[in-house]
Amino acid sequence: MTKLNLKGVTRQELVQHLAGIGKERYRADQIIRWLYLQRVKDIDKMSNLSLSCREHLRGFSFVGQLELVKEQISQDGTRKFLFQLADGHTVETVLIAEKDRLTLCISTQVGCRMGCRFCLTGGSGFERQLSAAEIIDQVIQVAEIIAPESQGRGPITNIVLMGMGEPLDNFDEVVKALEIFMYDDGMQFSHRRLTLSTCGLAPEIIELGKRIYVSLAISLNAADDALRSELMPVNRRYDLAQLLAACRTYPATNQRRITFEYIIFAGLNDSLEDAERLAELIGNMPAKINLIPFNEHPELPFKRPEHQRIVDFVNCLQRHGMTVMTRRSKGADISAACGQLREAVTAGQV
Ligand code: SF4
């Protein structure tokens, strides 16, 4: 029998397992606290469980651990971790400090099958899905590394599902992980502090809105179908009209707006006409724009626009009443764009 990694098991699933051997419901709450608040590494450390309960747990489950393979620290303080999974695959997790936030960017797949042209992960293909346990353990391990004396999520304030992989292409495990992140006797993330970023799987966006509420970010990057299809093959499956129709079903309001991420590339999507099209496309939605000047990389053919070009683009959007944030590039010296640490280790560069 394959044993279950306890870290990805929901409260409801635990209750069902324990009921099968006549154990009370509150035992599930105790296990949740040991796993996500105390961050125990061993079932035997769950000292308020009876011996028979611990023996039963050991019979069908274990507490898995990701193994840290490599850590890099950028000059701006951004930290990037490469974790090894039990089968030898590796994933990246990036910790970004900004003002009063400490945001962890986590991965949801090994590789990715979406093939976005500007992304190293997309270029290296899809290997496998991460389990909920492997998604959650990135947070637990980083909390343990940066604040071993802390409990739960430690000083990490926000989670973004924006690392390797398309989260909605691993729907069930991702939803399970989000549910567990929000346990108020565990890691205690509020839905406002959890952001899921998608390249635009329209049916799954609709389904997500029905299942769980977290902040939604759409990796948009172009305001016309021809360019978006060129940059992001997913647009040939779900074009802009389908994507925006799905976004309109998501429970967003002016207080809880959808973020549209727009990586701005020199000579491709950085003209004033592009800005006008973008404003027209999403201007009537509860939306904000996160403008991301492209982080140049030798293996990718794209360039970052000149500073003034970006300023003009932002000014144009603001004249149309849009809320725009321009993200400063973090961790550029350690290739903090998704997939770049894994690529560098694979290539023996770090
Ligand atoms: S940008 Fe995201 S969705 Fe696109 S290929 Fe990269 S990891 Fe996948």
C-alpha cells in the first residue's frame, strides 16, 4: 500500500480516516495543529495523541519533507530556494520582501505544458503535477528555514501561486492546498493573502470561483488575440473574449479586484495603442493592472522597454482611470523569473 503524505490531507479526509477506526473528530484538529502550527516532522512527536492513534496513523501515512538543494540570495534580499521532491524532481520557491510584506511565490507543477514563449519553465516542458502536500510543504520548509523558532507560517505574510506550473492545470490538488492554507488552527492565511495566478484556463476560473475564494491574477500580457496567441498558446484554446467572460463570473468587487498582469516587452506590446486597447478591454471590470517590465535572460529573445516608454504606457492607462502598479524587478541577479534557478542548476551554472 502506498502511504499518504499527511501534509496534504484535508480536515474532512482526516475525520473520515479516523472515524473508520472509531477515533473522535477532535483528533483531526489535533493532527492539523501538529502539522501546520507546530510543523512536526514525525508522527511520534504528536504527543497528545494516544499510542494506538499514532500507530494507526503510521500504518497508512507519514509526514513528508521537501529537501533543500540550493539557496540563492539576491542583492535586494530576494531569496530563492530549490527543493528536491521524493522522486528526485526539483521545484523553485521564491521569497520576496517588500515593505511590510514577505511574500512566498510557490510552484504547483514540475515544469508546465502551457508553453508561454517568455517563460523558461514553459520551454522545458511538463514533468508532473505536484501533490497538495508538495505545494504546502514549500511554505512549511521556508518558514522553518527563515524562522526555525516560529510556528505555522512564521513571518511569511502572503502566498502567490505564481512559480513553476499553471495552478489551474492541477486544479484539485491546488484547491486542496488553498483550503489547508486557510485553516485558522494551522497556517491562518486569509483569502486576501492568497493569490492564484493563471495564464487563462477559462473553465477552471469559473469552477474556482464556485469552489473557493482567493485573490485572482490573470497573466494577460497582450490586449489583442493575435499577439496573445503568439506569446501564449493557451489563447488559441480560450481567446480574450472567453477569458474575460470567465473573469466576469469570478466573485470580484471594487474592494477585491482581479489583477491583470502585463509583462511589458520592448517593441511588442509597449505602444500607446497597446495601452489604449488594454484600457478598453478591462476598463469596465473591477480590475487593477500589474505592469511587469520584462526580466531579460540570455536564453529568451525579448527585451525590456526603455524607462520612458514604460512611464508613457502607465500614464496612458491612468488617463483612462485604470489602477496600475509597476512591479520593480526583484532578484534579477539570481534569475528570479520562474524556472530560471532550476534551469541554471540543471545546466551546472550555480
Ligand atoms: S508563464 Fe506560467 S503558465 Fe506560462 S509556461 Fe510559464 S509557468 Fe507555465
